[in-house]
Amino acid sequence: MITGLRAVLLISPNAEELAQFYREVLRLPLVPVGEGRARHYYCELSGAHFAIRPADGWSGTHYGDSLGPVVSFETSDIAGLAR
């Protein structure tokens, strides 16, 4: 059984611009962390890690000009969930 949501990562070729939208329009408290290629934007939402990361160097499936989101769930019984 899924017991929670741990993380949502949005991967974008324009991470800074997307983070600005989420801060200004949706009022999410995103803050920049890291430097250079590791720079991304982060906040905690109801105990879950929410981040916007640059697409440069990120592996994944492309959808238009961005990559698919990464969603991480929490479970206390991975074997039971796999059945």
C-alpha cells in the first residue's frame, strides 16, 4: 500500500523561469539551492520534497521541450505492493 508522497521533481529546460512562475503565481515558497549545473529550486509541501531542476544533464523521457516529472511514493511494504 502507498502510504505517502515523498517527492515531486519537475524537470525543465527553463528551470529558473518555471520556478518564478510557481513562486509568483502559485505562491510556492521555492528557494534556489546548489550552484552551476546542480542549481535547482526547492521547498517542502506537506512533508513532501518539491523541486524544479534543470533538464541539462538529466536523463529521462522527453515530452516536447521538457522531461517527464519524477514522482516518488512512500510505502512500508514494497514486497506486498509488488504482488
